[in-house]
Amino acid sequence: MPPALKPTTDLANRIAAVYPALSGAHRRVADFVLQNPLDSATMTIEGLAERSSTSTATVTRFVRNLDYAGYSEFRAALSSALKLAMAPVDGLADGRAAAGSTFATLVTALKDQAANLTEAISTLDEAICSQVIDALLRSHRVFIVGSGASHHVAAYLEEGLALYLEASVIFASSRVGPEHAIRHMMSSGQNDLVLAISMPRYSRGTVELTSLAKKHGAMVIAFTDAPTSPLARIADVTLFAPARNRLLPNSPSAMFALADALITAVARERPDAVEALRELSESLLWTFYQ
């Protein structure tokens, strides 16, 4: 079965935005494109109409519903979406074909992550960082949102911040189903804060949950890789950590380091952090191997 079009691409997001309002015929075109993007990218408008059991007029109206000027612009957007979706596959294939040892690949990957971390440090702004720490210390509840590779960064933030913040720290998008996360976001308000984490390929679910919390008045702080990230357009404040990897879709190493630094800064600013850590250490005294 051919791969479906990923929900992280602009074309897929446009289709998702209009899909509820589409007619039955337009939905047949949308469904065919989403499930058969490779075939659709090479088809004429007549071919797409035939394969989706519609007409050329229906395909034309569907394309215009997506705000494309015409079918050629739509096909160009579909080709771009496929290029984005296949980039990690092409990168891995090129990397495996390139000359060099396994050890050289390992060393190069570590150097790339060091470069990501250096760039993350260079983007930090003292005023913005202070604003983030102050907001965390003031908030009544802190909701954390992240999925995919970002899920692990989110879990790390939850564990660290729960120890040092007086606020309730809630991993809203934990792996218990979307309804659970939506209920959390709908309960958020002006005294709450959302920490949203997303790296390429960006999670549509994370973006939608974050947008929902923003509508309910919560402050949004984004952890993402670049200003072009969809989270950066939603967030009140954004902290950047590049996630580049030559062979894989992303790398969370710089994001983990940024999360660790945030927890460290919060611990330093909370007056009773030492006492909180002492209490935890005493309660866990006999669980450590000595």
C-alpha cells in the first residue's frame, strides 16, 4: 500500500482545515490524494478525476477550496509535500551510500549534535529566559504537550518541574488518548501555562492542542527548532533548539539540554528548592545502591 501524505505538510494541513465542510465528491478527491500522494503527483486532472470517481470540474473546485490558483499549483504543492516527507529516507540512503566507517558516522553525528547545542545557546536571550522562568513560577498549573520524539522531552520536563514548582505540572498529551489531552486544554485558563514541544516532523496534534489552550487564555511557551515551526506562530514566547540530523528526521539532544537547563534555572529560583530536594532524597534513601 502506498504511503499516506503526512499531516505535517502544508498541503495535508490545508485539506484537514476544509475537510469537514467538503461535499461528498470533494471528500473522495481529498481521500484519494491523502492515501495516494505518489500517484496523484504524476496524474493529469483528468486522471485524478477518473481515479477518484469524480469529474474535472469537481477536482478544479476542490483545488480552489484549498486556495490554490489552479491544478498546476496544486501538483507543485503536492510534489513539495512529498519531497518533505521523503527527505529523511533520502538522507539515510545517501548516508549509507557515502564512503566512511561506522565509527566516522558516530563521531560525525556527535559533532552535529554539539553544533546544535552551540546554536541553541547562541539564540538565547536573557530577557526572554527570565520571562519564561517568572511565568513558570507564577502559574497555577503547567500543562506539558509533546508527542513523538518530543514526548520524551516532555516527560523529562514533567518529572523535573514537578519537583521544583508549586504549580500542578500535568503531562497533558501523555499516551492515554486525545480525549484526555483535549479535556486538559479546555480546562486551561489565564492563570495556567502550556509548555509545547515539537520538532520536525511537527505534530499536528501538538499544534492543535496548543491552539486550543491559547484560545482559553493560557500562556504558551514553545520549545521548537526554528522560527518557521508552526508552534512559533502560536506561542507567546519561544525557546529554540535546533534538531538537525544528517540521516534521521530529527535529533532531540539539544532540546533535552534546553529542558535540563530550564529545570536547573527553576530550581535555583525557587526559595524552598533545597528543602524539596532534601525531602525527596531522604524519602528515597534506601532505594539507592551504595
